[in-house]
Amino acid sequence: MADNKIAQGSAQSGGGTGFEMDRKWGTIAMLISATGMGLVPLFSRWATRTDMFDGTAGLNAGDSVGALMAVGRMTMGFVFFVALLFITHKVGVFKKLKVTPAIILGGVMIGLSLACYVTATLLTSVANSVLFIYTGPVLCILFARIFRKEPMSLLQWICLVAVIIGTLFGNNIVGFNESGAFTVSFSLEMSTPDYPQKGIGDIFGLLSGVFYGLSMFFNGYRKDADTTARGVWNFLAAAIAALAVTLAMNFMGESGIVPSNWALNLHLTAFNWIGAVLLWIFSGAVALGFLLVAGRNLPAADYGTIAYWEVPVALFIGLVIFGEALTINTIIGGVLIIGGGAIPAVKGIIEGAKHEKEVEIRENLSARLEEEARKEDLDLR
């Protein structure tokens, strides 16, 4: 972990030649990805609500519209990466790529995760939906520690604990009440005036976290695979998985297995479609494309910790756009999350710059030695 670029052999990559992770590039990619993911509550509510700022006014569709929006995100990503294949002349690389279960499962899991997550943002609060999806990075780090034997330093453990505690504070699971007493409250009511289906939304949020963690874990394999070529398969699998969730929810709603409001019943306005397109671009192709780059270039511990940048982004959206209260608990949580995520992020960027400087010095020294050797050879002749 001391070097910015870490060699990954075939044992970890799942086959193929060795690959060197670029932590500086991976860190930047993860921050971009997490920011795009943090914008999901904004764009998803814009894309589906009758009144963007009032959840009690309902949706211009059934509850399965959240999963449908995820299908759009995945499809936009698929189209983007296919275009990128041709623009970067990597069609040959795509054809030669050995597709393994890890590549397909990484896509399937992110498709399932985001279908559940977008649904959760419509049925429960921004805070709760973000809390539940961010059980994912914790699962990813634990899976990587158990199954891939990835080492974790004391600093990485401290950062991980900080962002977990920060998430609990930010979502008022733990914190201080109005009288200043420390409390623990899971706030898992099945229904509230603002969110009549809050319990269902929380369940979808929890599922999104499980699938997100599995996606991040599978993305840690096959680091030898070209990002663009892999992205095509990832997004194709993700789109199919999200579509399966949409069709399943719609079928259950229409058949009476669950309440009829689960059926799609789509009647979006032009305003909704603008939000949908923005969701598909910024929280789809951009955010998830950079997520693949980050997964290829960061160890699971840094990957999972920096990902928590999405939490303060989403909480900021909830505060500024949707008027969700900013409390002392939210402030404490934000500080812990930003601090815990910033340490590995800054560390990765600094080490990246240091490594680039070292490489430049080595290359210059090597060039000078070669030049001196040529001169000596000429003198001997």
C-alpha cells in the first residue's frame, strides 16, 4: 500500500498478465463516481414525481418506475461504452476479452442494486436510502479481506470505522436529541406522513446495499481486463438485471400479488423526462463508468472508504433541494465521513504524484546511462 502503483498478479486478477493499479487515477475516478451517485435522489425525484419537491403528491407512474429509471441508466452506460469501443479502436480488445463470471456478476449486481436504490429514493427519505446502500462498501471490504486476503492497515481500519459511524450520525441512527442526550433510534417506521411506504422503501434500500457491496467485490477481480471492453459487458448485464426487477415488480402489481401501485402505469411529463435523461447520463454512464475505473485501480479498503463521499453529497441535496433538516448529528456525520474518506483520497493522490516523479527520475537516469554506454562504446571503437 506504500506505492501508488500496486502490482496485481494473476491470482487476484482472476487470470491474465500482471496489472499495476494507479491509485491517483483510481481516487479521482471514485470521487467523480460517488458525486454522480450522490445526485441520484435529485434526478430520480425530478424524473418521477408529480411534484418534484412534495413526495405526498405521488408519482407519475407506479412504484416500479424507480427500477425502470435504473434500466435507463444501465442502457445509457452500455451505449456510451459501445461508442467508446469504436472511438478508441478497441473492438479487437473487446473480442479478445475472456468473459468470466466475475465480469458478468459485477454488472448483474450493480443493476439489481441501482434498481432497488432508485426505488428506495422514491419511497423513503434521502437519508435512509443512502444509509442502506452504504452498507455495501462495508460488505465489499469484508468480502475482500476474507476471500481475497487483501491486507488492511490500521489507518484504513480507522477510516472505515469513521465513515460507518459518520453514516449512523448523518442518518440520525445515533446522535444527540433536542435535550442534548445521546440516543440510538433506528427510525424504521413502516409509514410516515411524508413517506406512506417508508417501510417498503427501507427494504429496497437494504437490498440495494447488499447488491452494491457484491458488485464492488466482483469488480475487484479481473483487473487485467480493459475498462472499456469490460464496461460493455458490465452495463449489458446490469441493464438486463434492472429490467428483470422492473418486469417482476410490474407483474406482481398487475397480478395482485402486491398492491396495484407497483404496476408501471407510466405517464411521465416532459419535465420528468428531462430529469430522467440527466439521471441516465450523470448518474449512469458517467458515475458508473468511473466506478469501473476505480474498481480496477484501488484496493478494496480505499475503494469502499472513498465511496462514502456520496453520503455528504446526497445529504446536501436533501438539505438544499428537498428541505430535509440539517442537525448537529448530520454535521458530525458529515465531518466523520468526509474526514474518513478524504484521508485515503488525499493519500492516494499524493502518493500518485510522488510515484510519477520517481518514474520520471528513473526514466531520465536510465536514458543518461544508455547515452553514456553508447559514448563509451564509440570511444572503444
